[in-house]
Amino acid sequence: MRLRVAIALCLGSSLVGCSLAPAYKTPESVPPAAAYGEIGEWKPAQPADAASRGAWWQNYGNARLDVLEQKVATANQDLKAAIARLQQARAQTRIARAGYFPTITANSYATRTRTAPNSPHFATGEEPVTNDFDLEADLSYQLDLFGRVRSTVNSALATQQASAADLATLALTLHAELATDYFSLQSADAQQLLLDQTVDA
């Protein structure tokens, strides 16, 4: 009877926290046609979403624009918040991966006791001061039989990738918006100068 109870407890404890969720599969999409009927030289798109854009605004060769773009990277609060969200997602991924490894817990304590002079124990010749030290350690490991830890890690990785993509999109949008506004201002200044010269003439 004890053996049956022990087996039941072991099975019950191993099933705690298991995940029976099916593995995610990317939906199948319709393959694009090999050729199109439009006239002219067409080529298939080559997305490069993961490629680093770098300091693309330096191609304009404008020193003032370069200074302003650097300020966007260091002073924009939305960008700082996106960076913090990415760091948080990376930390969650590390926490999820910790489920692959054993868990070790340790506790320790120490007590010091002094026997009172009028105590019966004091008269027996025992030491009036006693020290007691205790150290406890526990090692536990949970088998990932049904993929609970693996599913948690995959979910954390997907969140981390989404946060990284959001950060890259936000940074690209802010830099592009600044460049657009800068050149719009330059155009407005040039038109103002032309109007002033026209009035003088």
C-alpha cells in the first residue's frame, strides 16, 4: 500500500505544471507566382527587416542633421522606454531558461545561548555559553516531460523578438521623421529667403 501511495505521489508531482499545448506552426501561405503579366523589368521583393539600417542619414552629408540625429538617439523618452521593454523581455527569457536547470536552495542560521547562573544546568558544570550552527541545502529538478519549460522559453523568445522589432521600428521612424522635418524646414527657409529677395528687388 505504501508503494502505491509513493508511486501515485511521484506521478502526481511530475505532472504538476506540465503543458499539453500543441506546438505553434506558421500558417501555410499561397506561394507567389513565378512571373507577372506587367510590362517592364520586375524583380521579386527582398525584405531585409532584420538588417541594421545604421546611420543612413549621413548619406546626405549634412553635419547639422548628423548632430540632431544623434540627439534623437539619446534624448527621446519613447526610445528609452522601448529599450527598457527590450531589456525586460531579455530578462524574462533568461528567467524562463532557468527552468532547464536544477534549483538549489540553502538556508543557514546560528544561535548563541547563555545559561543563567541560577539555572540548574549551570550547577552541573556545563558551559554557560553554547553555540548552535545549522546549514540546510535542497536540490530539486523538474523533468520537462510535456514541454512546459520549452513552451515558456519559446513564448519569452517570441516576446523578446517582438520587443526588438518594435524598438527598431520606433528608432527608424523617429530618425526618418526628424530628417523629413529638417529638410522641410530647410525648404521653408529657402522659400522665405527667395521671397525676401523678391520683395527687395
